[in-house]
Amino acid sequence: MRSTEAGWPALDYDEWKDSCATLHRWTQIVGKIRLAQAPAVNHWWHVPLYLTARGLTTSAMPHGARIFQIDFDFIDHQLRIAVSDGQTETLPLAPRSIADFHSEVMRRLGTLGLPMRIWTTPVEIADPIPFEQDHVHAAYDPEMVNRFWRALAQVDQVMKEFRSRFLGKASPVHFFWGSFDLAVTRFSGRRAPPPPGNPNIPDLINREAYSHEASSCGFWPGNGGFGQAAFYSYAYPQPAAFSDAAITTGGAYFSREIGEFILPYDAVRQAAAPREMLLDFLQQTYAAAADLGNWDRAALERAPS
């Protein structure tokens, strides 16, 4: 699918929730391959995927003397496995079960001389079904998946601009396949208390992710029970009065149910200046976290260029 539509696409979660559930699990299969092959990095930064001009990628991963990468192409709707010795394997992205997709990806890796094993239980998903047993999720709407990727492409650019204004430790802008969201995180430089337990995330993972004080923001398409595409921003640990911070970006509010500031995607998409509106939300919520958390902002920030 080659779309000529410019700007921020409509992304009604109800129109593609079944395809979203399938794609979420497909990205977990590919993401777990990266987890198995990439050297460990703090805060689990070795496991996410990254935006490309056509979809999502693992980036290059080692396998013995060779490197390889796996790319989702959401224009021609293909999964492509490319190896540094010139070999490639491609399979179409179309309606197919999780079990079939998992089996085919592993078979293609074997054909390329890249055998491996992954833990096949999905993470951060309620009632997970092991990949090889999942014949329930099999939807794939190419138009809606393409819209989702084009939304990610817009958000990725704004988040990278936001990240560039920070001199302190910050994550890349990356796509976490566990929670199925695009995110970027800034850090104060100070250690944080251990986070509370999370029934959907192993304690080892949670403690590493939140080992230092953080202000994090991101975008998710409505999965996880929220039901609509939205931007979020939160602080860990959450400073006193953070939930009462005066965030003036139109449409933004603090959700006491999830403990985060929320800005609906449609509010941004329909704004006269979407980029500026999103940057304003990211900046205001970060400033609330940093000011209330007593961050050394003068040392950590630089003026926008």
C-alpha cells in the first residue's frame, strides 16, 4: 500500500483493534529475537524496535561472525530478514495466525543459518497464549496498519526534536513491543527507589527499567484497555502535587486511574499546528516532573535551536 495522504492520519482504535492485537504479538516475536541476540544495555534499551521510512526494524544484530536484521515493511506489507552475507528471506504480512507467523519466521531463520530459540509467552498482555498455540489472533488490515505506522512516523519526528533539547541521560526514541508504544525518557541522574510490583512485568525487568528518576512520555494506539490512541507522560517516582500540575495543552488531563497525563491523539491530529501542540504537552509535563522533583534543569537542558 502506497498512501499519498499527508499529515497525521485518522486512527480509530475500534477500526483495527483485532489487527492491532495480531501486530502486537508479531512484534513481540521479532522483538524477542532481538532480546535473544543483542548485548544487554541498561534500562532494556537493547530490546526495542525503531522507526524506518517503511515500518519498524530491529536494527543490526550479531549472530556469530555475521549480522542480520528484521524489518517490518508497512508499505508493501512484508517482513524481511536480511543477513550481512547477502542472503534474504521475505514473507508477506497478511491475515495469518500468531502460531503460523511464529513457525514461518523461525523456519526462515533456520534457512538462513540463524537458528535460535525464544521464550514464546507474550509479555505485558492479559491472558497470554504462547505463540505456537495462538490460533485466535489472525487479523491484518493493511490500510489500518499503514495508518498506524504513518502516525508513528509523525510522532517519532516530534519526540526526537523534544529529545534533542536535553543534555542529560536520555533514552533513544524507540518502540517497545511489550507495551506496544513509542516512547522517550529523560533522567535526572539520581537513583530512584525500587518500583512497586507489576503483575504484568517481572520484577527484575521493572527494577532495571526504573532504577533512576525519570520523566517519560510516549504514544500508544489504544491497546491495553485505554481504547483510544493517545499520548501519555508520567514521572517516576511521582513527585507530590504532580497530578495537580497546571498543564494547559488543550485536551490534556491527568488520569488518576493510570497515574499519567493524557493527551488524546485526535486532539493533536485535528489541531491547527499538531507538532507545536504535542511539543507543548511534552515540555509542560516534563517541566512539572522536573520542577516538582527538584531536577537540576540548568545543567540538564539546552534551549531549542
